[in-house]
Amino acid sequence: MIVPTAFAARALLDAHRTFKDNQYLETARSSCEFILKDLKRTIEDNQADELCFSYSPLDQTRVFNASLFAAETLACVGGVEGGSEFSDLANDAAIRAARYVIRRQNEDGSWAYGAGPGLQWVDNFHTAFVLLSLSKMMKCLPGDEIDLSPALQRGYRFWRERFFLADGWPKYYHDTLYPADAHAAATAIITLIELQELDSDALSLAETIATWSIRNLRDGRGFFYYQRRRFYTVRTPFMRWTQAWMLFALARLLEIKRL
């Protein structure tokens, strides 16, 4: 699957920057080999300048955030390698995948989860994933072959305005109040921290969401609930989906406040 692969590649690139150890870069590059050789590609209507990577080698879905995770990994690893035959190949595929996504942005700035029947909902954390990948790609891609800034700014504006209440309540969908989801809250905190350059109030909102989450989604024993629904709360302490993301988000918030 591309999503955990991309998260691992982010960590490996961070480790390479921090420790200057090329083994981390080589492992990150192996993620690109997986993307380029194993993931399926969709090219619609003979649009050779765009493509959509599949979620895994076993399907041919057209999920926007998943394809952008692949593109981000290619762009960021290619950006470190710079000027090589591999980086040229990786950057070309990344740009084509980015075109596919930004051309399918809705007029209001939102993105559906994906293209095709049954994938047309708009939700909080998948939108945040798209925004984060676009932002990272802007910092990694060389030259001016593609301008991702307008799509990023329009998408951020929609996400910022439609997914959060004044008290920090993180809506799951843009048009309904419930469920309040810990994964959405954690992803929002991380995204707001990473995109501070777009919004002078981003850090303030991140703190507000964190405060709301601690008050409304945290158990007295220390873990975070999965979701708060209209008539009941799902208290299951999912380790990867809820606890890890919320701990990462709160740690990043503490880190940025201490800088």
C-alpha cells in the first residue's frame, strides 16, 4: 500500500537530513522503485501529461490522496538525488500525478476522495493529506514545470473554513457535524503546523483543536477515543489510527511552541 510506504519514506528522508547517512536515502529510494514498478497507473482520455497511481499493486483505484502520496515520495526523493537519470524519471511521474489531482479539484476548492462511483465524498483528513503532499512537492520539485500554489491555496481555504467549529470541533465531513474523529483532529493539528506560511492563525487553530480533543476525546486513563458520534462515543483505543497520530500531533505542537 502506498500510504504507509509514503509515511515511511518521509521518516527516512528526515533521518537522512538529520544524520547524513545515505542508507536512509537508499531505503527511501527503494520506495520509489515500488511506486514506479509495482503500482498501477490510470491515464484517462489519452491525457499523456497526467496519471493516477493506484492505492496498491492489487487494485486500480483512483484515490487522490493516495496518488499524491506516491507523487510526493517520488518528488522528494528525486529532489535529494537531483540531476540524475532517476530524479528526472521520478520528477516527471510526480508532476504528471500532481496534474491529475489538481485538474480534478472542485470549483469550491475541495477534492472528493477519488474519481469514479462511490468515491465522491469530501472529508477532513484526506483533504489534509492532499494539502500536505502538495506543499511538500512544491518544496521538492525543481523548476517551474507545474504551479501547485493556486490549488494548494484554494484547497486550504476550503478546508480551513468548512471543517472546524470556533471551539476547535473537527468535523469529519464538510457538511455534517458528526462524527468528531480523533484521527481527523490529529491530522488537522499536523497540517496546520506544516502550513503556517499560508495562514497566520494556523497555529492558534491547531492549539484550539488540541484543547478540544483533550477535553472531549481523551479518556481519564490517558488514551484517546476513536470517535464521538451523535448519541454515543466509540471508546476503542486504536493504536495506529488514533493514539499514534494524536501523540505525534501533540508532540509536534509542543515542539513548535518551544522553538
